[in-house]
Amino acid sequence: MKIADDWKDYKILATSDGMKLESWNGVILLRPDPQVIWSGENLYDKKGINAVYHRSEKGGGAWEKRKDFPSEWTVSYGDLTFKIKPMGFKHTGLFPEQAVNWNKLRRLICAAQSQNGGQNFKVLNLFAYTGAASVACAKAGAFVTHVDAAKGMVERAGENARLSGADGGIRYIVDDCAKFVAREIRRGNKYDGIIMDPPSYGRGPGGEMWKIERDLFPFVKMCARLLCDEPAFFLINSYTTGLQPAVLKNILTLALKDFKGAAEAYEVGIATEEGIPLPCGASGLFTGEKYAAK
């Protein structure tokens, strides 16, 4: 497992009975987490909680707002700043565990630019949500094409980019990812790196259906046609329950077999104040042979 353990503005304070108690730059949230299947202290009675997310038996849920709960605020990770705004289905707009991947991608981008005389490095970020990875890559000097079907999430990505001073390095696209990739292939466009964070299930703006078990492998194969001859990376993130990291490695190995490099896969997690890591998902990363040691 690769663990994000160097946050200053974010902490998991405690975990128990399907819940995690978090500090987001001093704002304390109590949210469900399906990985927390152990018992401990009663977190609901902890002092200083600003909001609690309660699941509904009918699906979804709602926030119980307590004292001094802001509608939105910011957290920083190094030179990156993100807007936090709790939404439906317990989300805040940021996945802190992904810091381990932001760090790796930034190192690969810097290494590629150093080797290639500083020429522009192009990244395609698909299912890009609120753009944390887009911002991280842009801050490293890449030009990022950020694609998501949800207009509101793309607007949030723009806000995060402006907060981090990276807006000039990102192109924002509101579109179905598969349709956009197909157009890019016809245009002959190429990218040095690709990132994707596909949902388990999804629906595009035109009603297009996505199911990860059926659609991920052919989609990765299609995206491989957008890679340059010596790509630096191809990153897949997954939060789909039951999808093992090795599956992502296998997909990348088979879909990118014509490129020199190697794939790896790993769990991603976040450090906790209890001294245990909380597993949060899986990543598969193909690294081009030219940049493998970075």
C-alpha cells in the first residue's frame, strides 16, 4: 500500500463502526467509510464536530450541520490549494489519499521536461472530477486537458486551478469521455501521459451508460492510441469495491503491450492518528521505460 502520510491540513483523527472522523483544515467531519469494519469509541459523541453525514435507508443521505459549519473552505497540500464543499453522497470534492499519485506524476513530468529540453508535456485527465490531479500536473509544468461529463465538477476544477495558480495550464472539456477520446483519435492528437478515474457505473450527458467491468479494458485500449511513442505514464484510479489492484496492472500490461515500460498496481491509503493506515482504493500505473527510475 502507498500511504499519503505528509498532509498538514488533513487528518483522520479516529475510525470506528463504519465511520471516520476527519479534520479538514480544522473543520471536523464525521463520514461513513465502508472499509472501517472494526469497532472502537463512539465517534458521534466527540466534541468539536462541525457536521455528520447520515446515510438514508432509501439511498444517499444528508449532512447534519452542527455549530460553525462553513458552506465551503480550503485546504492546502504543499503548493496546491483546493476548495472543500461537502456535497450529497458524503463527498467533499477531494480524495486526500491521491496525494501519493500527485507526487509521482509531478516527478515524472519534471523528469520528462528535463530530458526533452523543457518542451511542453501534454496530459489527458479523464473522468477528472474536481481536478486535483489536473492541478498537480499543471503546477509541474504540464498542459492538461481536463474532461468530465458533469459541468458542475468541471467548474469546481477551474476554481481549484485558480486557487493554486495553475489555471493557465488547463483546458476544460465538458463531455462524455469516450466520445471525446474518439474525436481526439480522429484528430491525430497525442499525449505524454493519461490519467483516468472511472466510476463503477455512470451516465454521460447524452444518456451513455458506463459499467467498469464491461467497459474499462476496451476504453483503456482505445486511449492507448492517444499516447506518444515514448509516454511517461498511464494512471488508472479505482474505488470500485472488489476490483483488485492486480486487475488494473493486468489491464495496463495488456492494453499497452506495444509501449516500452512496465505496469505496477497498489492500494492507496491515508495515514490516521491511530497509527493504522486506512485503505481507500486502488491504482494501476504504467511508467514508460525512459522514465522508470524516476
